[in-house]
Amino acid sequence: MKIGLIGLGIMGRPMAKNILKGGFTDLLVSDLNQAAVDDVVSCGAKQATNKEIGETCDVVLTMLPNSPHVKAVMLGANGVSNYMKEGQVFIDMSSINPVASKEIAAELAKKGVEMLDAPVSGGEPKAIDGTLSFMVGGKQEIFDKFKPLLETMGASVVRCGEVGAGNTTKLANQIVVACNIQAVAEAFTMAQKAGVDPQLVFEAIKGGLAGSTVMNAKAPMMIAGDDKPGFKIDLHIKDLNNALDCAHSVGAPVPMTAAVQEILQWMHSHEGGQKDHSAIAQYYEFLTDIKIGR
Ligand code: NAD
């Protein structure tokens, strides 16, 4: 199977290496960042243009920032789909607006090209380990055919419905993660202001009902004052904008998402956009004039 992968950033670069390690060695890659391309080429991939990828690959994968990037790469003037024909498949692994996923799928369907939207959860560490969680939308038979390819990058690959269902599931995931981080930051700030060590709060509650994967990953970062990304605040703002759009269009109220989005916006306007999303804690530290755990 010949595979094309466009987008070799924090996530796409290790994912490309896991595709190669998984035995899918006929891999063409492209990115605006030549250093990322060189790195993946040194592991066995070949550099290619949009035209070469569109004309020759059985399946085209993308791992790009947001909806406009995926639309430009696939449907733009020199977009990959200009060179694709019936029978080829497109799998978008980026986290984008599900409405955009459906629009791209509809355009590709005009040429007989099938699409899966297959965003991931797990971040850079799991992208490196090949243990990401995929949430996939699209036809069952296309999912079944390409599940083994996705399993080279992920430990869990679940079909959630038709095209768009993958990104809808990802938005649900991002709401839960953002609100959970906010709750941990708010609770630890209150504990410290009340004179209780947040590290001991963490030790005491992590095994109970309040414990979570988010708390286990992000509480130690807040306590250490470590804001190195991980997952950047600006990317989380992008996801929650998509969540708010989606929620408004289907008539679902999301007041908690709106509140945490305002905190993320405050972080963005205070030079926090490139920090890890656990730096939501810095908003509370600013308001209360403390440093959590320090
Ligand atoms: P990134 O910014 O590190 O990488 C994006 C890559 O796309 C860059 O290398 C950039 O050069 C490339 N690119 C942009 N436009 C391009 C174009 N026109 N042609 C070719 N290449 C182009 O982002 P990332 O962290 O790898 O995230 C990618 C996607 O995965 C996003 O949708 C993000 O929300 C999602 N995601 C990220 C994480 C995480 O922890 N970083 C976790 C889960 C999901």
C-alpha cells in the first residue's frame, strides 16, 4: 500500500515514524518545514509534492493544525485532491471542525474518493509510543480496511459513526480535558489559599472519584510551575472555538466550555498561547497572587 502523509509537526513526525516501523514502508511525506521532512526521510520515507502524493498514493493522510489548512492542502488550487481519482482514500487525522470534515468529504465524494475523519487523543508522548486513541468517522468498510494502518500509530481505534463523528467525538474530548484542567487549577488554588499544600491534596484525592488521567498528567506540572507544551493553549482555543461553533449549530448549551475558553483567551493575550494548557493555573495564580505548590 502506498501512503502519503502531509503535516510532520509535533504529532505528524512521530506518527510517520510509527507507520514505517509498522511495516508500511512505501511512505511519501510533505511539510512546509524541511527539517521535519529530512528527519522522516532519514527513517525511510520519501519527500514528495502534493501532485505526486495525489497521483500515486492509495491513501492520503493529513496531520495539520485546523480546518483551513486541511481544506487548502486537499481542495486548494494545487490541492492533493486535484490529482486524486476514484478508489483512492483520504484520512484526516487533524482535529478540525466536524462541519469542515463533512464539507471536504462531500467534495471528495464527487470524484469517488472516500474519506475518514480520524482525530487523535494522547499528545506527543503517545504519538511517539504509537499508543494514541483514534476516534473515527466514515463508512464501516473503509474503516475496516484502514484500521491496521491506524493501529501502527494508536493503541485504540474506535469508529464513532459517519464522517464528522470522529471530530465531534474529539470536541467532546477537548471539552472534558479543558474543564478538568480548569477544575484542578481552581481547586488547588483554593487549597493553597486556605493553607493546605496542593501536593498533599493531589496525593489524597487522586485515587478517589476526583482523580483523572488529566489530573495525573497536569497536577504535577502545575505544582512544579512547568508550562512546557505538550498541548499548546492556542491549539486548545482552536478546538474550543470549533466546539462552540458545533454546539451553537446543533442547539446544545455549553456554558462550561464558554467559561474555560475565556480563561484560555486571557492566557493567549498574556503571552500564554504557546504554553501547555495546564498553564490555565497561571490565570488563577494571577488572580490570587500565589504560585501553586511553591
Ligand atoms: P504542529 O503545529 O506541530 O504541526 C502542524 C504541521 O503542519 C507543521 O509541521 C506545519 O509546517 C505543517 N503544515 C501547515 N500547513 C501546511 C501545508 N500547507 N502544507 C504542508 N504542511 C503544512 O501541530 P501538532 O501539534 O502536530 O497538531 C496537529 C493536529 O493534531 C492539530 O489539529 C492538533 O489540534 C491535533 N492534536 C495535537 C496534539 C498535541 O498534543 N500536540 C494532540 C492531539 C491532537
